[in-house]
Amino acid sequence: MLAGALFALSACAVEAQSNYSVTFPVGAKADNTMAYLVDWDSAQKMDSAIVSNGTVRFEGKVDAPMIGRIMLGGQRGPVFFIESGNVVINEKGESSGTPLNDKMVEYRGKMSALANEFKSLDQNDSVQAVRAKEIYAQYQAMPAEAYAANKDNLFGLYMYMQGAYELPLAQVESDMAQNKLLGSSKQLQALHKTLKVQSETGEGKHYKDFVVEYNGKKESLSDYVKPGQVTIVDFWASWCGPCVRQLKVLKELYAKYKDKGLNVVGVAVWDKPEDTEKAIKSHELPWPCIVNAQTIPTDLYGIQGIPCIIVINPEGIIVSRDKQSEALVKDVDEVMASYKPVADAAPARTEAADTLAAF
């Protein structure tokens, strides 16, 4: 019995042995700071360690490779592959030492070589300009090519995600159905949900209403989408540089068409209410703004970045989305050119604000 117990304890000890380590030099200034090892795909913390002598080190056991990321001081660090072996990350955030990490090194080397060659070319020289276009095309195609050659491993998943945000919903759904590795990715599942929401709130679809409460007052988007008129909805934030730059464009459109049936309403998202209110005054916005909307509309509309500007026609149909500057002006000019004021128009139909849980 004693021999059996000792054997069992020995087996447990072997089972608990680490099969990977990750070493990352972060500098002596970070000593005594807590660092976290995070699952890149699910964003869940896996381990923690204190920085000592300018270096953070993690070790543990994984049954299958994972994609990891180091978080330090609330900042996101390098992405790498957690797999059996010793992973070494240099000061530039480049990881090596295991098969998947070495694949990444090779890939980044090819990307860097193309980028350097591109920079060395004289765009004013016709022959070199042709070569520059070829290099640019190669550079743009590399993530898809890397995925195609690595569909069965996590390097392929990582490379797929580099271009996934530019893909149409149908393509993402098809790829997820054909590749179980993609289908099981938490990041890709979240993106799929976002793309699906976007497709239901894109051009040609009725706008969806939402309600925001701030300082005891409830406001709905439908309070400002006036029946029988054209409405521009600007999802923005005070800290967002591109949002602020588009305010000039919106002011010009508002001045041009405000007396011809055009309304504008701002919706402040991902922002502190007090900062929004200061920005409204400092930028002298002449239209109303729904304050403290946070993630309510961005979840509902699948908004991944701001500014997100939508144009709603008199029937409540979204006729423009995610356009800026000249493209936005063109869309507004077109809808206003065909706009005919309707006296005592019936309210534009809105769709109920479904929750994301329904998708």
C-alpha cells in the first residue's frame, strides 16, 4: 500500500511539472510590478508574477498550445505562443524558442524585408514605382497566405485575425464552419456577433432605437429622428481626435441643409459625461447630444470604432454608414437632393432595440 501511495504521489508530481516557460525583459524600472499572463483569445488571466531584476518570468503546464499576452501596469504587452519549451521575448517584443514562435519570427522577417525594400524605392522612378506596387500587394497578401499555409495551428488563427475585421459576414461564417480552430476562437466568435449586428443596422435597414438615462432624464434616439426629415447621427467622444475633425464637416452640412429638412444629433459613447459636456461647449455644437450613452448604442449597432456616422432618411432607413469627409458629404448631398418635405408626416418606423444576447 505504501509503495502504491508513493507511486501515486510521484505520478502527481510529474503531472504537475512545468512544460513551458516565458521570459521577458521589461527593464529595472518595472521591478516589483505585478505582471499578468493572459490568454489572448479569451482575455482571461492565466498567471501572475512580480518583475524582478528587470525581468518577468512565467512557467507552467499546458496540454495544448495557446496564444498568450503579457499585461504590465495595465498596458498590453507582446503576443506570443505558449507551448512546450522555453519562450524568450526580446526587448522589441519578438518571441522565439519554440516552433510556433519561430514561425512568427520567420514571418515578421519576411514582412520587415518587404517593408525595407519598399522604403528604399524611388516612387518617382517609373520602374521602381512598379516594383513598389508589387511589394505592397505582396505585403497585403501575406496574412492570408500565412493562414492558408497554417490552417491547422494557432499561428494560422492569429494570422487570420489580422485581416478578419475587413472580411464580410458571409466569409467569416463560411470560414468558421470549415475550420474548427476558427469556429472555437472566442475572438472570432465575438467578431462574428459584431458583424451580424452590423449587417442588421447597415445601409438599407431601419435604424434601431435605444434609451439612455443621465441625471434622471431618459432620452431615446427616436426623440431626435424627426418624422419625414433626414437625420445625421454622430456617435463620438470628446477624446477622439478623428471625431473632433469630423465636427467641422458636420457643421458645414448642418449650416447648408438645416433649413431644408436636415437634423443632426450627437451620441456620446465611451466617454465621461463631464468631458462630453465640456466638449459640446468648447466646440460650440449647434445640435442636441445624447450624453453618457457609453456602450448601449455601440453594442446595438456593432460599432467597433468612432466616429461612426449614420444618415437616416425620412422613412427611417439608414442610407449611409461609416462614411467621413468627402464620402459623407456626397451621401448627404444625394439624399438631400431627392428630399421632399412632407407636411404632417407619419412617424418613421423604428425597430425595437434587441439585446446582443438575442444573437
